[in-house]
Amino acid sequence: ASFFEYKGKKIYAFPFSPDGSSKKQQYFDEEGKTLKNFFLKAPLKFVNITSRYSKSRFHPVQKRWKAHNGTDYAAPTGTPIMTTAAGVVEQAGYTTGNGNFVKVKHDRTYSTQYLHMSKILVKRGQRVTQGQVIGKVGSTGLATGPHVCYRFWKNGVQVDALRLKLPTSTPMEAKYKQQFLEQIKPLKKVLDSTAELKFRR
């Protein structure tokens, strides 16, 4: 556990895993709010946007004007593609337009899709964590070069992920809250006493 001060306020970080697994620990503040954003900003570590979401774009392969319901991130073939949030793989397969693709359902509201992969690394029904590599960049389907087309759904409608006000975090499930508060009591006591000792000096 740790804390830092920002504008006179203590920001706490307590590790916690509901199932007791050290591999699945997340960090929460003293009220049980997660310190990790719900979504990553992009599915690749290095961002190079080549085409944005648009209601009318000239398609480079089909040579006609049509909607582009995603954001294209160019990268070399084989670059790891990460899921931007935890969820369950809803679809993983191939279509003529999308090429190799994966679609992840994150909750009742949000889903994301990743197109034109050279390789798919997950299966339908598989649970994935935020930042997990689910495939590799390619140019399968209707694509002129290696990139990932990142698509975003809100309530079943495709939207522009770059303009959407995304949730910053997901709250801890109520059934774990009491367990968490009991677990952090001794940790918070130590952190607070450390802070007091520092200020006395």
C-alpha cells in the first residue's frame, strides 16, 4: 500500500483481490474506488492515427464514399493489439470486410472491436483483462496496409471513441466492500502514522 500528496490531499493506493489471488490484484483508494481507468486510450502502445471516425470517408479499397465507423491506428505487421478494457470475447473470426477480428463485450453498455488482424490470439467466450494482447496487427480484409481499425459501441450503437466521455473507473462490487475496508484498516494506520512522522520532522 502507498500514498502520495496532491494539492494537500492524500491519495491512497491499496491492493485488493476479491478471490485472494495476488495475480489479479487491483489498486483502490480508501473508499474502494479503483485507481485504474476503465478504458485505455488506444489498443496499441504507440499511437499513429491514419483515419478517424467519420460519417463520410472515401474508402481506399472500395473507391467510394461511405461511413468509417472506427479509428485506424497504423503499425507494423505483428504489433501486439491490446483490449482497451476487461471483458468477454463476444466474437473472434473472419469476414471479407473486417478480415481477422475480435469483438469484446465489457459490460451492458460498452463493447469494442479490433479489425484486420494478422493473427487472433483469443477465443470466443474467453475472459480478457485490460491491456491483454488479443491479436496482432495485419492487413487482412479490406485494408491497404497494416493497421488496426478500432470500433466502439455504446448501447449497441457505434460511436467515436475519441470524442466519447468515457467512464474513468468501475466501482468495487458492494459484496466486497466490507472485506476491503477491514483489510485496509491496519495498512491505512501505518501510512497515516508515517505521514505524521514526516510532518513532525
